Amino acid sequence: MTSPVQTEDASSSTAPGAPDVSKDGTQEAKTLAGLSPGQLMWRRFKRDRTGVVSAVIVIFFFAVALLAPVIKMLYGKDPYTLYGQDSLDLLDEFNMPTGTFGGMSADHWFGIEPNLGRDVFMQLIYGMRTSIYTALAATVLIVIVGVLIGLVGGYFGGRIDYWLGRLTDFLLGFPSQLFFIASMPVVVAAFVRPDEETPTALRAGAIVAVLSFLGWMGLARLIRAATLSLREREFVEAAKIAGASPWRIIRKELLPNLVTPILVQATLQLPSTILSVAFLSYVGVGFVEPTPDWGRMFAIGADIYEQDPAYMIFPGVAMVIFVVAFNLLGDSVRDAFDPKSGR
Amino acid sequence: MTTLTKTEETPAPNAADPFLSVRDLRVHFSTEDGVVKAVNGLSFDLERGKTLGIVGESGSGKSVTNLSILGLHNPQSTTVTGEILLDGQDLTDVSGKQLEALRGNKMAMIFQDALTALSPYYTVGRQISEPYMKHTGASKKEARARAIEMLGKVGIPDPKNRVDDYPHQFSGGMRQRAMIAMSLVCNPELLIADEPTTALDVTVQAQILDLLKDLQQEFGSAIILITHDLGVVANFVDDLLVMYAGRAVERGSVREVLKQPQHPYTWGLLSSMPRLSSDVGEQLQPIPGSPPSLLNPPSGCAFHPRCAYAELVDGGLCTHERPLLPDGRGAACHLPADRKQQVFIEKIQPRLG
Amino acid sequence: MLQFLIRRAFGAVLTLFLISAVTFFMFFAIPQDPALLACGKNCTPDALAVIHQNLGLDKPVPVQFWDFMVGVFAGRDFAVGHCDAPCFGVSFATQQNVWDTILDRFPLTLSLSIGGLIVFLIVGLGAGMIAAAKKGTATDKVFSSASLVLSSLQIYFLGPVVLGLFVYSTGWLDKPKWVPISESVSGWFMGLLIPWLVISVIFTANYTRMSRSTMIEQLQEEHVRAARAKGMSRSYVFFRYAWRGSLIPIVTILGMDLGALFGGAIVTEFTFGLPGIGRLAVQSVQDKDLPLTMGVMVFSAAFILLFNVIVDATYALIDPRVRLS
Amino acid sequence: MSIFGTRKTRAVVVALAAGSLALTACGGNSDSGTKDKSKTQEDAAQQSQAVIFGDAAASTGPAPEVPGARSGGTATVYQDSDFSHLDPGQTYVSDGKLLDRLIQRGLTQYAEDDKGRLTLVGDLATDSGKTTDGGKSWTFTLKDGLKDQNGNAITSADVRHSIERLYAPFITDGPTYVQAWLSGAGTTYRKALPDGPYKGKHLPDSVLATPDAKTVVFKFKDAHPDLPQALAMPGYSLVPAKTDTKEKYDTAPVATGPYKIAEFKPGKSMTLVKNENWDPKTDSVRHQYVDGFNIQYNHDDDDQTKTILADRGEAKNAVMFTGQVSTNQVRNVVNDPEAMKRTIQGYAPYVWQLNFNLDRMKDKKVRDAITYALPSAQIYKLDGGAYGGETATGLISPTTPGYEKDYDPFGKLKKPNGDVEKAKALIKEAGAEGQKVVYAYGNTPVRQQQAVVIADRLKAIGLDVVKKEIDSATWYEQVGKVQNGLDLYMTGWGQDWPSASTVIPPLYDGTQIQDGSSVYSHINDPKVNSEIQRILKISDPAEAQKAWTALHHDIVERINPAAPIYFTKVFQIFGSNVGGIRYSTDSSYVDVTRIFLKK
């Protein structure tokens, strides 16, 4: 879309093509003018190639997590059967996978897990499924709590804001990793009768509860700062004068304006929550056998890295790709929403 | 360093030449959405000791012009063409170092809001003495004394103590005065004031303008005043330039343009201003539509989509041929002189009062 | 300024007290009896009762907390001997004084944190500023993409890979181990070389990305343009005006990172088998060893709060608006 | 080395049963072609001979010279974690036993020949103890010239003090055999001397008498032929009365053996140096070849094996105490013939069994079905591979006298991976399809993986399995409760001294059932209980051994309270410069009393 440079002397002999220039010119202008901010952002995001590529990768990972049962059907193996134990040629006498690079073969694409001999490809797929679902739930909870407390603190100010601020500082003072490890057994025990087996869903619930309990403070602070500046703006004053109730103002006036920081923060929060879920399992308080888990693959892999590096390469590479794609997506989303910062 | 393309040899400077002359200035920004032609062929002159007012809606290219004079645009995304002669020296092809030596020394700029233009991390005194030390090689002590002197000159009470205060400790007006002191510390010959008083209330506004007037008398510097407030322009500037969509559409002495405007856009501007003399009930007449997109400015006369008199021009000339701005007094409009005069007398003059 | 710091310090101490109270009472929410650990194998009920009595677990919890607090400020007597303030009691498992055990493990965590800090600050911030100065050029693209990929690596993945490359397969370096600096500086240095390398790679990436974006933001500020308009040189403006502005967000994140690092880099210590505060902490929590858990929790929380106060003080140093408010 | 490394070894040290503990994680190869280099069955036969009671001659020093030995040099020892206790009274676990052999002495100790045959000889005592009334009363006389590290003479008062201090409340972890025999079973013995000897009170002469400075007489209500073997335990080593610092003794014990503690940095290192006051002529077993031991902590199995395999620098003089060749390194060691020369192997005394909670699992058919179904080979492979264990056939370990190699009631040797069809048939017979069973396991990676294999197999034979994870730090205390609400749980038990009397009574004597007791299966069979009391009174070891074997058959076949899974094995490697390394049947690790450095 380049408009001919109209120099001083060229004006008198405008080329016959002028009319269409103006025609698509105006048409172009109209489309630009008619777009709502959301569409404008979508147009700008669409043009950002890296953003689109990373979005595709992220969606691919979510799809894999969602369609895990379908993949299981097609692939024919499942993450629970102990293939290595049943047929004796898959594991050697030291319980390490036989064959090349961790036992990769036609029917076991990513090879065999040492010791128990489960299928690594299915372990990774279901491991991602567990980690992504748990992290998604935790992130949603973190965003809800963070936005709520940030908004209430920022909008009402005064004593409420002071005490919410003190609560945030207090929780920020906690060594979060240590707290996770200490609180997991407490939370799990609280829900379960002694002789009952802890259902995985409940353990996931415990993890989500623990992660979000110490996860919302960063977002709350961000939202509080944004609310403080928004509160002074005229249109909020106007709404107040028009007799709107505080909750209506928060919902109708403030929230729509906070969509940008919330969305940007959420896209950055998810990968870090996934890494926290992986950390919990790595430290041994997360998901237990036989639930497939991304973090635990690293814990086991690190131990036997010397004998069977393959077992760690697949989850590791998958994690790097996933986190890089997410970070890129987060950056592009931020650029699309508030271009001022520019890349 | 700005990527400048030189158009022709610089003429030898002679007494008759204006102190500052801008010839066919174009400033194009390449952005993701396309090339923004912020300034699209602008020419004007400014004599020493004179004040030129530039008025126009926001987005008409006023500030961009002056930033390009100082060469402050980001070279990667900006292309500046045309000629800027300052006291005979073409700023478009001087090296970065030379330009730096000129900025703050021979030419200086006053920004709109001193709160954002002054760094919050350093004292006012230090920010004033910095350029002075650089350009005149003065010692810290001398520069500090100079800063105190300047603060006093711009009317800040008890400058000896205030020199070590931070910008956020000044009131709006005082901050603006401090910034003016900062710009004038090396007695610049050209002073560009980019809407210096917009952020201030009316009473302080008048004081600042008088201050600029006095300083002009004292140092004989040329001032470019950028504003969208015609009231400020009326009794401060000598000549007036009306800009629209990156080009000048009307030029002339302030009395001529305000009293005898020739361009429909200037008419619109003047008639959308409340008059003391007109009675309260009278409706103000805003200019319909909104400023054109600089991504793809309208063809022909950029004002034609919003101009109520475009039909009076026969043959639809306005829509596909750009009217030229003659030198000296004049307006870039296809309306024939007689019809223009007639419309002016019937419709515009009564409202000007 | 001083009054500001005193208020902050007082807030931090209060928070520390609250944290230790919450940890203490949460500990008793754990379903099993902490005395079980020290009870050994044939732990008959009356043997258990004896241990309860030895460890003071038979008293009501608030009283125990009171004794604990008295111990922290004034020292306390135990069967194994007097432990002077700040006394966090005696570990259920090893009967050793908790404070001495923590202090004994702290030099490792300290060296790990300081070493990592120096590298990732200099390299991280430096790379970020270069990338910001050369925005849009090839260097910027290379720096940004490299820092993006590296920052998504995790220690428990990068660690074994680096170990595999440098230790197991090629044998250039031997396995990281802790040699106190008093014994041999070269041993100390070589022992921690790989953990430093891994930590700094990941942190450097984060700080490069952050300093680049904050610098770009600052370079677009109005007062930076005004400074250029005054004729100040590009580098003068870059360092004096833009860099100082970009420090504030960086200092905030640095405060949090250091708080966490000094409290024990749990994953790093486990990946490299280094006996620092991190492993001690996880061990104590899993063994339900109340005094050791309390000691470690308060110790790391103290660092987090200390760095919070330092961050606030640095704000005031950088930005006069904060100092004089 | 992930987090589980330390947890695993430490948990095993703390968690395993009353008997002396061994770490299990050593690997090995098995049926895949290469000859099984692991210890074969007939070596076990050596270990399970009845113990001979040595006479005065066998007890007088100096100990026979080790061929090729020379003195001098300092041995290096890599240990994973601190010794949990240094006070002998609190020492029960195996790494304590090795240290005890170096720095402490008791009334009796074991001498061992090259083939591993054990003879009980006098240590501080002139002989292995004299009894005139079939084991109801025992008399020990002290040798001459016995001094502790400070040079104070050792008298019968010190021996009395060492026994009486075990009644004090601060002693919680040590063995309780002698106290229970002297003053009442369970923990009732503490009432006899609530504050120990510290308040001047002593046990009455009718129980423990010291007629003169050299003799000590033990008097029991009923016969205890095993007293001399019990006194050889580290728990009953001598603690001189004058220098007993009660609770603080746990960090600074007084040495009486060939070495003493020069420096101890908790969690970091410990150095042992020669104890000049130890007289070789008074000791018929120990040697004092090396000048000292430099013990360094925080080296897990993986780290130890790699360092010793590399054999560089101080690792040339490296000795493993309770460290093992780590599972990941077994392949590197086994395939390196030069390294195999510097290794030792042997049976650890542990039997891993899956206990049935007889209060809840009343149907024997279901129990038998599970015993048939268990894939023993797969289970022990997860806990150290082929070198880590061997399929178990009965509940008696190969190291315990009375073990029979070919006694295999459930056909485990023929089907190491379990007999699913037979099990399914039995379950159908019992009409127990879909019966809910609660299987408990510790939250360490090895136990979690074993839980997956066991649960998988129990589902295969038609049972509805509920898996219950329990914190491994306090596993035995929670499983030890009578009302533990669980059906199946794995425990490991090892003998205290080579006699079935330390295996069958503690595990299967119904009269001892209470919270914290080791009768995990809650078996309470009157015939078994009375038989145990009868055999305990048989003084002749050989006759007693035959009786224990018969009782073992009866328990396994008639009641089947626990399904045997695997025996554990030990596989250690040493520096190339270390001489005199030999597997010790007594400690089931290297025999530390005969270590010397070649160069």
C-alpha cells in the first residue's frame, strides 16, 4: 500500500490511475477507521509472524494434551502397561532399555522407560496432559484471585488497601518452594480418609490449591497499580457521579481496561506454573506413580542420565519448545495490545 | 545520524538571507502499518528577532517539523528530505557531532510538559548546568552560578535554594520556568517552543509568554511558537503559518491571517473559537470530520473531504489536484479570489466580529 | 530516609514473626506425630511417650511456640546442653543445634548465590543494554532469541546435560563438590564452577530480556529526548538518563531472586548433590523435623524480607520522588 | 543425582526392621547369558552353620596375622550420611556396627575364618561365658591389662554401668534383649531402674552381680542360651562409668577398641586415629594396621562407586562401609575384570516379605494365591537389579542358621516371575474375585515403582487393589500400629545375631502384639506361640536350630502370614591399594578389623 509520492511539480499532470488510488485509498481508510480496538489488535497480531508461529505451537501442545486418549487409540500403547516387564528383550539385565537411543523402535517411538519399562512416548503425552491441565487450573485460579484482590485493593484504597497490601507482603515473604513441600502432605491428608487411596484428581486439586495460594501476589500488585491510575481518570468519576454502584464501576469501567495487563500476565503465568508443577513432582510431593508426570521424568532421567540420556532428552526438548513458544506468544500478545512498548 | 538526502547546493549566506529557512521539508516515518508522511513538503523562513507561530490541529505535523530541525528523529525509521538552513548552515548534512554542538547552544527547544521533559532523578540546577558546561566548557561552580542566575531571570523566587530541588518539588508554572531557563542557559539564537503553555492555566500562561518576549528582546533570538491555541498566537507572534496534514495551507502576518483568513480551514479554525463579543447562546461551529490519516492522505487538497466550499470550485479540482501555497501572504486553495472574497464577507466575517 | 528504613525494618520483623508462627502451627496440622522420627523401630507407645517428653512435644502447642520464641531471643537449655540465642532448638533427627547446622551449610549457598549473582548481573544487564542500544539490528535479534531460549531451560534439565558433557563423557572437569574456601580457593572455585555456569546461564537470559525491554522503554521517555535536545551526547544520555530509569524494575526482580537464592537454591543443590541450605530444608520438611524446619523457614524468610527492605532502600536511592515522599 | 538418592539410602537405614540393617541398592546380573557372578547358593550354606562357642584359648590375642599385611597409611572412607548415633547404647543400625568394630569392645565378639564360619570368642571377657544351669545364669571374667583411650583401667563396675545405663530414658534406639531378659519383657524393664545408674541406684545382685573387680554374673528367671551372642551386639559395648556424659555421649564416645575418634564434624567428616591404650595381646580378632580412617560424608552410592572405580588420588585407599556399588554403575563394574578383583559380595541378612494383616485377610486361599502370584524377580530388580537381590523361597534368610536352600513350598525358584494361573484358580476357589485389598507402600521412588508392579499383578489375578502411600521416614511406626487399617505391606527383617531366635520370635510371637511391635502380620497362633517359648529354652544351638526349621515350615505352610519376595545382597568395591578386604558374615559388609594398605 504505497501512495505515490506527490512532489510539488507532479501535481498538475496526475496520472490517470489517480482515481483508483483514491478509491482503494478511501476503502483502505474506511476499513482502518471501522475496526474496534480488539480487531485492531488482532490485525496487528496476525501480522506478527513469530507470534503466529508460537501460537500454532502452543495450540499444538494443548491439542496433544486434549487428544491424548485419541492418540493412545491410534498409537496402540498406553502409559500404564509395563511393556518392559512383560517381554524380556526390551530391558537388559541392568533394567536399561536395549536397542538404539533408549530403545526407540517402530512400536515404541520414543523408546522404553528404564526399570519399569513403560512407553516413553505415551508417558510424555499423558505427562504433558497432567501438567498442562493442573497448571491451567492453577493459572485460572491465580488470575481470578489476583485480579479480584488487586481491583478491590486499588479501587477502595484506605484501610482495605492497607491490609490487603500487608497480606500480599506477608505471603511474598514466604519461601514459596519450601512452603509447597511442607504444605502438600497437610493439604492431601486433610481431604483423604486414612485407608483410602488418594485419588489423582484430589492430589491435582491439592497442587492447584497450594500453587495458587502463593501464586497470586504478583498479579495482584500489578492490577492494583493499574487500578490506582485508572481510578483517577475522568470516566470513572463520571460513572460515580452517574450513581453507578462500586461493583458496577469495577465490572463495567475498570475491568475492560485491565484486560491487557491481565491477558499479558496470564500468558506469562502459565509456563511458570507448569514449571512449578514439574518442580513439585521433581521434589517428590507432586503426582505419584503411576500417574504420568512431566516433572518426574526429569527426576528419574537425571539419575540415569549417564546410562540412558534418551529418557531425558524427549521431555527436556518438549519442555524447552513449549516454554519458548509460550514466551514468544506472551511477547507478541503484549506488543499487539500495547504497541507503545515496541520491540 | 538522520538519513538525509540533499536536494541542491547550499547558496552562499548573505545578509539578506533569513536566519532560518526551511525548503520542501519531508519527514516520513516507516511503521508496521505503512509509511506515515508526517510532514509532506513544508517551506518557511524566520528572521532573527522575529517570532513565527505555527498553528494546526494535533497530528498536522507541527512538532515533527521542529524535531527534525533539531535532528532528533530515530534514524532507523525516519527519512528526512529537504533543506534546513540555519544561519546559512544546512542542518540536513552536518555530522552528528556538529549537530550536538548546536543543540542547546545555538538552537534550543522548550517542551510542552516540563514534568515529563525534566529528568526526575537529577536536581533542576544540575540539569540546567549540564548543557552550559558542555557548550561553554565552564566549571561546575561557574555553571551552578549561571543556573542560579538563569532561575532568577525566569522569575523563580529564592533561586539559591531552589537550585538543588528536584522537578517534582516545583509547581506547574515554576517547572515550566525552570525548563525555559534550561533552554536559554546558552543564549540560543533560535528557540523552538512546542506548546509551552498548554499544560498551564491562563494566568501563568500570560506570564510565561511575557517572559519569552522579554528574553527575545534581550538576546534577539528567533522564536518558533507551536500551538493550537489561536488566543495565544494573536498577541505574541509576528508571522503565522497554518498547517494541515503535513503541509502549510496559509501564511501571512498574524493580523492578515486572523483578520483576513483566505483558506477554508483557517475560517473553520477561527469560527470554532468562542468570541467575547458574541452572545452566549450562539452555537460554535466545529469543523466536521476528523484529521486525515497521514498513512494515506486524501488526494488533491488534503482538506477537501471536510471543506464546505469544495463544490464552489468548478471541475472538482479540489479532489484531484493539490493547490500550491504562493510565497509570502497567501493560501493554498483553488477557490477563485472573487468567490473566496464573497464567501468570506457573507459567511465568515460576521462571525469573526 | 532513615525513618523510612526503620519503618520498613519493623514491618519485616513483624512479618518474620508471623511467618514463623504460621509455620509452627501448620507443622502440627501434619497428620503424623513428629516424635515418630526420633522414635526408632520398636516404637512402643510408652517409648513414644518418653520421646514426646524429651522433645517437649507433650506441652500444648502455644506453650511450645512460646518456648521456641524465648529460645530464639534468649537461648534455651536442652538435654544435650545449653543453646545460646538465636537458638532454634535441637534437631529431632540428629540432636545437633539447628542454628549451627544452618550456619555450617550457609557458606555453600552463599558462594553459589554470590558467584551466580556476579555473572548474571554483569553479563545479563550488559547484554540487555547492548541489545537495547542496537535495537532492531542483527546483534539485538541474536541476543534476544538466545536469551529467550536459554531462559526457558530448567536447571534440572540443563544440569545433567552439562554434567554429561563436561564430567561424565569427557572428564574435563570433575563432579561439583563443596570445598570450603578456607581450605583451598582453587578447590572451592573448581567445585562450584559447573553450578555457577548453569545458574548464570538461566538467570542471565532472564536479566538480558528484562534490561533490554526496560532500556527500550526508558529511551522513549520524554526527558531522554529533552536531554538530547539540550545537546548531550548519545552515550551520556544512554547511561545517565535512560539506564538509571531502567534500574527500578530490575532492582525489584533482583530483590526477589536474591531472596530466593540466599534461602537455598533447592533444585540446583539437588541436581549437583551439594549439601546447602536447600537440601537441608527439603530434608527437614520431609522428615517432619520441627526445629530444623523452623530454623530453615525463618532463615530463608529473613533473607527474602531483608532483600525486600534493601530493594525499597535502593528505590529511594535511585528515585528522589520516593525518597522525599 | 536426584533428590531421591539421599532419601532412598537414608530412609532404608532408618526404616528397616529391628535386625542389623544393610543397604540393598547394589546391582548385579542374572539370567542373561553371562555366568551369574553373584554369590551362589552354596556360599550361603557356609553362613547358615550354627555358631561355635569358642573357649579361652580362642579368646586370647594377638589375632593371627593377615597374609601380606603391612602397617601405616590412612584409609579413606566415603559415607552417604552421618552415623545416626555414636553412643553404643543407641546403636542398632549396621553402619553403626562397622564403626563399633573399630572403636568399641564388648564382653564377647565374633571370630571368622576364611570360609566365613563364625566362632563366638571373648573380647573383654576371658571366654565366651560360662553357665552351669543351662543358661539361667552366666559368669564372665575380664581379661588383665584392659584400659580405655584415657588410660583408665576397665573393671566389672564399668560393665555393670554399661548395662544399667540402658535403662535410662535418654536411651531409646538401642537393642532391648538383655534388659528384657533381666527385668521384664517389652519396655517394662525400665521400671526396674527408671533413672539408670546416675542416681546411685543399681540393679539388685539377684539380677546382675559383680562379686569382684574382674567378674560379672547375669541371673535370669528363665534360660537364655543366646546371651553371649546378644552381648556381641554393638548395643552392649562398654561405656566407662567415670566418663559417661549421658545425652552428650552420643557425639563424643570414649573408645576402647584399636582406634579412637580424633575429630568429628557433624554432617561433614570424622577422623579416627590409633588408640595407644588398646593392647593387641588382649584381642584375638582385631588388627591395627592402618594409622587411621578419614571418613567423609555426603558421598552417595553413585558418587562413591564412580570415585573408587576411577581409582585416582586418595580413592586408591578408599573403603566402603555401608556404601554399595550403585545400581547405575553395576554394569561398568561387572564388565571390568580388573575392577571385579577389588570387589566383595555376599548375602545381607534381610528377607523382604509382603505381610498379610491376618485380622483383615482371614482367608488362607487368598493369601496363598497372592504368594504364588508375586513376581519376585521383577520386584527385586527394581531395588538394585540382579546384584541387589535374589528370589526368596521362605521367611528365613540364607545367613540365618536353619536356612534350607531347596525348601520352596510356593515354587518360587521355578517361577521367579510368579504363577498367575494357579493364583487365579485359588482366587476363584475362594470366591474372592473383586475383593478389595489395601496395599501400602513408602513414598520413595523404589517403593513406588514396586507398588506399580505389585498392584498390576494383583489386578491381573482378580483383586481390587487400593494403593495407599505412606511417608517413608516413619514407615515402620505407622505400619507397626495394630489398627493400621491396611491389608498388605512390605517389610524387611534381618537377624541380630546368627540364630533364628532373632527372626521367628520377634516376627511371629503372637503374645508380643502391640503398637510398635514387629509382629506385623498380627499372627497369633497358640501352637506357634507355645512352640517359640519351648525352643527358646533349648540351650544346645544345633538342636534349637532343627526345632526352628520345623517351626518355620509349619508357619509358612499352615498359616502363611507373609509372602516371601527377595533376599538382599551386598556388592562393594574398594581402592586398588586396600588389602585384606573380605566379606564379613557377622556385619554382612567388609570386615573392617583386617584392613591394611599395600603401599
